[in-house]
Amino acid sequence: MSETVELTVQKPVGLTVTPHDNGFGAEIGGIDLTKSIRDADFAWVHKAFLDYKVLVFRAQKLDDEAHHRLARYFGELEGHINKSTRHQALPKIQIFSNVKEDGSTTGEHPEKGTLVWHTDKSYVATPSLTTILRSPAIASVGGDTLFADMTRAYYNLSTETRARIDGMAAVHDWKRSREKSKERPATAEEIAAAPPVVHPMVRTHPETGLKAIYLGNHASHIVDMAIDEGEALISELEAHATQSEYIYRHKWQVDDVLMWDNRCTMHCVEPYDATKERRIVHRVVVKGDKPL
Ligand SMILES: [Fe+2]
């Protein structure tokens, strides 16, 4: 498989792209995301996004408006069906926080579904292209975000397994996902807004043409396969894809901006002590297209 995207625009002076050791994820330097992004800078950021799938920008003092603006370079923003985490004034922003208004902690993770491997919004027909987070407050212990490279994991499967799963499809179901992650049950309104959908288990990236395993906690079972047999195959593929060689572990710093390609990665958050630690993450999501 071809690993990188060709680009005719010269890399702008000052912009740095530093890939992680295993080639999954990269840190971008020499750019100020509080300001408008020049076309040439964006071309290289976008190339790095496609090449490395997870991008890290350090020390970016974004406010919510700048966070919005950054996301719009990548496409159309979309909200989330979970109203409890919505920003009151800017509903396209979700806030994951365990901090109350008086500064004390709630003692609970704000969204338990984030603690298990998933890809964002795969329970809808057109799941998220990218998710962009910023971190006004981080946990001193725990709270890392882990990513799995589902493209590399796919191409490292045996030829037989790839041939077996290439034509398969899985049902993705918000209601079932909530049950599996032991979150509060989905409400009738949420179930109506997000009925189960079917996606290919191997999707082809619309921009790179590369294939990736497309599963995660929202995947409940496999079409035309006994439920328990399908669950076992999903577990087996996820266990393969979350081996250390496919993982990037993001250790948060205050004012990080972290974004990833939901079309070819899974992610989860490492638990932290929600009674002691104060962790606040703001999230914006960009609409994607139908997995094919
Ligand atoms: Fe997520």
C-alpha cells in the first residue's frame, strides 16, 4: 500500500511535521491555530492528516470560536445526539468534564462510552470524518487517549482473513453500544434519532483509497451471522488491531489540540480518578460520508 499522499505545494518555512516512531500520528509545529490558516499551511496539515491519521498540536490557546473555525477547514460541523454534554451557547461543541461549577469533581467519568475502543458516530449512516479536541484541563495521572491504526492492522491480517472479511457488514447500534459500555440507557429520543445502521467491516478511505477495519464498540453484530459468532469475530479483529504495534498513546498537556481520522482509526480514553483529577475536554466533530 502507498503510505503517503503526493503534494505539489512546497512545505511552508517554519511548519514542521514530526511523525511518531511507528509512523502512526505526527506532531505539527510552527503553526498558530488561533489565527487563520494559510492555504499552503493547510495543504500540508491536510497531507499530514491523511498520511499519519492522528495530529497533535501543542500549546494552542484556542477558545471555542477558534476551535469551531479550525474544524470548518475540514468540513461541516455536526452536533451530537447526547444533549447532556452539549455546550449551552455553542451546541456543536461537546464538553466532557468531571468538574462542577464550584470547581469540585463529579466523581464520575462524563461519558463511559469514551473508555472503550470505538470510532466516532459509527452508529449513524454518515459517521464523523474527524474529531478535534482541545484540553483546558488534564488529569495528572491517567486520561491518556489511545489510538489504533486500523489501516495498518487491516493490511497485516492474513490474506485469508482479509478475503473473509472484505465482503462482510456489521450493524452499528447506539442503544446496544450504551449497554455494552454500561452508560445510562439510551433515551427514546436518542433511539429514534439513531436507529441501527449497517456498515462494511472493511471500508475504503475516500481520499487515500486505502482499506481499514471499521468496527469498535458501536458495532453490535455481523450481518448474516449468528450473534455470538459475530461478536466473537468483532472481538478477535479488535484484539488484533489494538496490539501495541498499532497504537499511539497520547499523553495530554494543557492546551493540546488533538485530531484524528475516524475513517481509519479507533480510539479510547484511559480511565482516571474522577474523584481527584479534574479533566476537561472540548470536542468538535466534522461530518463525514457513507462508508464504502
Ligand atoms: Fe470518541
